[in-house]
Amino acid sequence: MASSEFQPLQGMSDIGVPEIWLWQMIEQRARTLFSCYNYEELRTPSLEKLSVFKRSIGDTTDVVQKEMYSFIDRGGRELALRPEGTAGTIRHLAGRGEEGLNARVFYIAPMFRCERPQAGRKRQFHQVGVEATGVPNPLADAECIALQQHLLEEWGLTGSKIQISTRGELSDRQPVADGLRNALQPHLSDLCSDCQRRINENVLRVIDCKNKNCGKIVDQIPSPVDFMSEESRQYLDTVIHTLKKMGIEVELNPKLVRGLDYYVHTVWEITHGALGAQNAIAGGGRYEIALGKKGVPGVGFAMGMERVITSLESCGVTADQFVPSDGIWLISLGEKALIENMKIARKLREKGLRCGMDLEVKSMKAQMRKANKARVKKVIICGEDEMAKGILLVKDMNEGSQEELSLEDVIRDA
Ligand code: HAM
């Protein structure tokens, strides 16, 4: 075990070779797919005013109450590291006026939650997410889920499950809260102490509670959907029906409420069997985020990249499948060849080729070791003889074959 001097903070990780190759594949494929659906990238700051998160995510959620890294800076401002991407994205889009109210953006970024670290639960983790603003339309929700499903396919992930439900319209909130409170009243003394408080503060949190006893009680009472209007149920039916027509299977789970308060209508979560207790690889939903006098409607999702990677590995998709295997290593036999190789390397790099070399004269064996470590496809050997003949000795590392070529030939074949 390395000394703690070299370790990042608990719940945070350095990501380098070899796992970084898997991260790069995930990011590249996500960017390509998002552009097929007309999403544009948005990068918002990691640090925001605390109020950005409080007003969107909700004062009584676990994320705001227990998990946010918030502090007062030297200027006396209340700030927080973003625990998720939706609140900052909507803050930005609301500032873009009319255009921001009909936008499609994606982000790939680190998020911060001061939770107790455990398998699949980090304090700095990464999300790939999208947000699409615009008037509520069940087809937009279905398209968003379809995009997410498509992305999982592009990554090569199999065996995930989509659970779906609805939070209903804003006007459903009171009847749902009243209905659930009445149903829970006879069980009040059996609920955990957190839920005894939550029942008055934000009763939906009781439905979400991870305590086993609370779970058993929640199983016995009606679901939030049972207290919603016909219109809200119809909206969810349209989303599910559309997805079915598109060939996408979802499972209705009327007790899925999600841990963030901005949701209205459709909510969903994607789980994967390879994960333990923290089995959600993604969450999403339609929301209405109040900003000033206006409410900004939108729909989106976020996938937890660390959990996606664990799931991918369980499906046999691993980092070593994405090792960069092209590239050239230049071997210099003598001082003159070293300078000649500096010139050749510049030409190869101008052509966009990955190439490397030792910058001092070393034994052939030592230089070959470096070439192997750099996982290059070809090695070019340059010595006094080659320079005199105006050729290069090119060795194919996979086939073991060797041939004499001009620099132009090398560039053409690469
Ligand atoms: P969320 O469910 O809080 O939703 O997070 C989305 C995903 O981020 C989770 O399913 C999980 O994979 C990952 N995640 C969350 N917390 C952690 C953690 N501590 N360690 C590792 N991974 C974690 C949102 O964040 C919403 N903003 C999603 C959304 C976008 N809804 C609408 N638009």
C-alpha cells in the first residue's frame, strides 16, 4: 500500500493508464452520439452559488442537506461544489433567454458529493449527462430515454434495466403528499427517525428511504402514482407506449421517486446487476426548475461513469481493448542519427502520427524496451549506414518483418 502522502482524498481517484483508455472510449463515443441527436457541449463551472443547487434540487433532499461540499469563501459568499449537472446547466440556459428555453446540451464532468465512500459511491465522481429544454412533451422524454439506451449500446453494455415512473404535475404534489401521509400515519412509530421527520417535511423521501423497515412499510401502502390525476398517468402511458413502439423495454415501478425535488412527470433510473447496493448507473427525468418568476421546463439524464465502467468490465469490455496500438518509435544508432531522428519525428508528427524516441544515445536493447512500452506498431532504425543510403530500416512490431523504406514510404504506409 502506497504511503498516504501519494494518495488522493478518500472517495476520490486518480485516473490514468490503463483505465483511462476506457474513459476515453466512453467520452469519444458519447460525444459522437450526442451530435447525432443535435446536442451541443456545455461546460459550466464546478463551483456555484449555494442557492443554485438549493433552489433547484430542493432544501429537504439528502443531496442538499447531507451531501454537498458547501462553504463560505474569503469574500463571505455561500458557495458549493456541484453535486450534479442539471442545476448549473439550467442556470446557464435561463440566462440565454428564449434560445435557452429550446436548447439541447450535454456535459461530461466531475461532480462532488460528501457521502460515506463505499463500492460505487465516490466523493468525486463523473457524469455524462444531457439536458433538453422546451415545453413538456412525452415524446421528448421518450427520445431522451432512447438516446440513453442507444449510448449504452454504443459502449457495449448489456444487461441493464430501465425502471420508469412519474412524479406527476405540480398540481399533483399536494394530493400525493396528503395521500401518502394518511397511508403512513398508522405506521408512524415503526418508521426510522429520519422518516418520522421526513413525513412532514417531504413525504416522498419516505418512499425513497433505504432503511429495511421503512421499505417494508412502503410496500404495504399505495404508490404516489395512485394519488395522481388522470392527465399525469396518461402522460406516462404515452412515454411508455412510444418507447415500446421504438423497441425499448422499460419496467414500470410506481414507487420510483428519485432523490431530487425538481422532477415533474417522467422519472427513470437504469440499474445494472453487476453493481452492488449502489446499482444505479443512471438517473433521469422531466423537471421544472424555478428561476426568478419563470419555471424552466426540461428533460435529461446523467450516467455515473465509474458505475458504467464497473458494469462494462463485467460484460468483458475492458481498458486493454482500447490501448492505442498504432504509432512509431524511432531508434537512433549514434549521435548523428539522434539529430536525424529529431527531424524525422517532426515530419511524422506534422502528418498527425504518434511517434516517440529516446532523446539521448542508448543501447539498441534499451531503446527497443521503450518501443515495446509505448505499444507502437512500427520501429524505425536509423544509423550511419541508413543515413548514407538515404533509407530507413522499418520493423513491423506485430509481424516481426523488416524492410528498407524512404521517409515518404513510411508516411504513406502509416
Ligand atoms: P442522480 O441519480 O443523482 O441524478 O445521479 C445520476 C447518476 O450519477 C447515478 O445514477 C449514479 O450512477 C451517479 N452517481 C450519483 N452519486 C454518485 C456517487 N456518490 N458516486 C458515484 N456515482 C454517483 C442526477 O444527478 C440528475 N442530475 C440526473 C438528471 C439530469 N435528471 C435530469 N437531468
